[in-house]
Amino acid sequence: MKKITKSILLPLICVLPFVSCRTVAQLTPDSLAKTITAADLKKHLIYIASDSMRGRDTGSPEQRVAAKYIADKFESYGLKGVVGDTKSHLQLVDLVKRGWGDFYLKANSKKYNYLSDFISNSIAPMPKEESLETVFVGYGIEDKDFTDFEKVDVKDKIVVAFEGEPRLADGNYLISGTSEISRWSKDGSWKEKMNLAKSKGAKGLLIISKQSIEDFEKTIKQRQTMMKRFGNARLGFREMSDPQGSDFAVLTISPTMAAEILKTTTMEFEAVKEKIVSAKKSVDNLFKNQPISLKIERTVDGIETYNVLGYLEGTDKKDEVVIVTSHYDHVGVQDGKIYNGADDDGSGTVSVLEVAQAFGEAAKSGQKPRRSILFMTVTGEEKGLLGSEYYVKHPVFPLANTVCDLNIDMVGRTDKEHEGKGDYIYVIGSDKLSSELHSALLEQNKKSPIDLDFRFNDPSDPNRFYYRSDHYNFAKNKIPVAFFFNGVHDDYHQPTDDVEKIEFDKMEKRARLVFNLTWEIANREKRLVVDSDKK
């Protein structure tokens, strides 16, 4: 990158004695924006999204290498570290990886394994194999005129129940008496059955799936695919309870597995359902209690991962902070294929670097912004916006002093909607909390206009992009946000999201727009107002 520095300008002072030093040394916002170039964006991205980074999976050694690269660049631009007593550029995000070891059920000399034979709804860790007894309770329902628990003792046993609720021959449901489902069939109804069984003293619940055998096998395969993609573990905060764990185990099993456990047949299950419908009430337990063994081994491992922060202190309004973010993690290596994440979100990461470099040049020329700016590349976005959530819970600067967050996530490609239509960028959320942020965006775009597409601002947008990137954690705290996004494409979250497909000329224009907007917000007389609350 060509940089205009004082060492270049000072000789000009000698040959132009009537030109003031202030005039010569100052750089205009337009000239600073032009220091953001396609060539420099490409140089950074070739490194960040190289095969050697192995997809920058959250917490991987390669992601830490990327963090050091970003931190070193921030330091070279004159941006300071602000984390802890050591004033580091790295904010440790205290995550753990929760997964499973041995997870199986044994019955009648047969072993059934998690995600091969059954799936889980809720998990109660059982680090040692426990011997338990089953008890069949029909649908596992207790309602005003219908109960499956009247003549059974479920204390310290594993309850076995059909999924859903009985439906009459006329199409109406037995519980409601109408065509409307009751709480026992709604999404998450397993929780109703879990809480009921738990209140009766049971130790766990096996739900017999109402899916056909073929459909249940498809569900298993879908879960297996998800495991291959993301692993059998999930990242979360150490300080939070296990989101997938509880003190009660709920497993969903196929009718075939249930029949084998209870020493019956799937045809007999259908006969029981018919008896319930015919009698319009629960029927006595027709199956003997059976012994089973269950083991659910939970693993918890610490993860070393960081947000990377570069701070430029402002002048007369330095207590107010403008934040510019991207996420620098991706999804690593899957099935031996490297997911380089050049667009998602290598493109945003290197755009943050270039915008930071331009502000660093301004500061070196004596033109610090009035407000402070925090450039931050965050970790854990791909695992649930974890890095940005950690920051807003452990902010380096008070959230009350945070003016806005400008978030850059995927700005290097063109989606199908805009192929052959010229330069564009989707902007999401700019009007949701501050009318002044939205107006400033429109004004700054006039300098080098590109099409600003706001279609994803629509609250009914099924993609829900507003909720799917790091700006959302700031918006939840009533901090104005703008999210810059090129839309999805065929290489989104695929091993083909490579540097060779990035359109650096478009990236350049998009990054310059972010710079111009950041410059205006950081130097305006009054702080952005928060005057709306659109969902």
C-alpha cells in the first residue's frame, strides 16, 4: 500500500515555503479512503484464508495464528491494546467445548448407541452405567379428563411413552375434542411430558417416535451429517449452565427399538393406540416392566480463543467509542476438506484491517478522530455469535459509551440477485435503532455511490439475517448497528469459498464506504441518537 507520511511531505515544505505545514500534512477523508485498495485487501486475504490456516476453526491453533496476524497489524497501524493490565490486543473468550463420550442404552443383551439408534432431547449425565427399569405409560399425558399415570408407579424408573397425543377416527383430538392439537403435540411438547414424568419421580423418558421407520432413519442420518460437520461437541460459555444438559434424560427412539426393549411388536403398539381411541381414555399398562442400562458420559474441555482488539483514542470526545467488527473464525476442516472461508468472513476481517490502517494513517498525520474507535475481530460467530456476546457481557469500554457497531460479514462476492447489475451491498439494521445512522449512511454513499439494498430489513424476511451476525449482540443492548453483507452464494459454507473467487474491486468500494461512514460518525458534533426500536 502506498502511504502518505510526513517523511514524504517534509521535503515539500522546503521547496514550498509559503505553504503552511498544516496544509501540507493534512490528509482528507477522500485521500484516506483511497489508501484502502484491492491490492492490499488481497494481500491480507491470501494469508488469512490460505490452506495453512485450515479454515480458522474456533479455538484451533490456526485461528490463534490468525489472531496474532491481526494483532500485529493493529500494532503496526498505531492501534493500542486495551485488554487487562498488560494492555493486550487479545481478549480471552472463556469458552468450553461440551461433548459426549460413551452414550448408549442396553436392553436384552443388545446395545443401542446415540445417533445410530436414537436421538436426545434432554441429557442428564450418567458417567457410570446405571441399571434402571422401564414402565410404559401410553402417551405420558395427564390432563383434565385423561391421565396415563393413574395406575402406574414410575418412581425411579424410565418412562416409555408415545410421541404426541391420541387422535379420534373423525380427525378430532381426544384431549381437545376438536381439530386443534393440545399442548401435548405442539413443538417442544416433549418438555411437557418430561416435566410431568419428572414430577412423578421418574428418572428419565423414552419417547416412541411417531415417524415411520424410514423417516426416523432419515432424522438419524441428518443428525449424523450435522455431527460430521460440527463435531459431537458444542461450544458455550464456561460460566453458563450446559444448554443441552439437565437433571433428566429424554431420548427419542424408533418404534422398532421400543418394541425390542419392551419385548413386544410394533403392531401391538398400534393396537394399544386403537384401544385408547376406542375407549376414549387411557388403558392399563399392557407391557411388563423391563430392565435396561444407560450411560451418558459428558465431556467438558476448555477452549483457548480470543477476540482481537485494536484501539485508536479520540480527541475531545474520546470517551465515546465507535466499534467496527467482523468475525475471523470459520468452520475448519470437515471430511478432510478445508473450508477456507474467504468470503465468510475473511473478506470482513481484512476490510476491518484496511479501515483500521486508514485511520492509523490519519492519526499519524495529526488527524485523530474526535471519538475513539475500537476495531475488533471476534471469535465464535460460527458457533452462535459467542465472541461478540462475550464482549458485550465483558466490555472493555462501557456499553453506555458505545456509539454504534458497524459489522462487516461477507463483502467479497456477488449473489445471484445482483449478477450483472453493478456494485451493491446489502445493509441490514441501519434504521432499526437510529434514524441518524441511517441518514449518515445514505449521505456517505453519495461520495462513490453503490446500490444500497435494504430488502433484508423486512421483519418478515425468512432468512432473519438481522439476527445472524455479531452486530445483533450490540443491537440487543440498544446500540445502533449497521451490518454490511453481500448475500449468500453457492460457495457459502462450502470448501469452495476460496480467495480465487473474491471480487476485490467490489470489496474495495464496500470497505471505503465503511471507512467514510466510520469517519463521519467519529467526527460529527453530536453523538448518534437512539430514537427508534424496530424489530
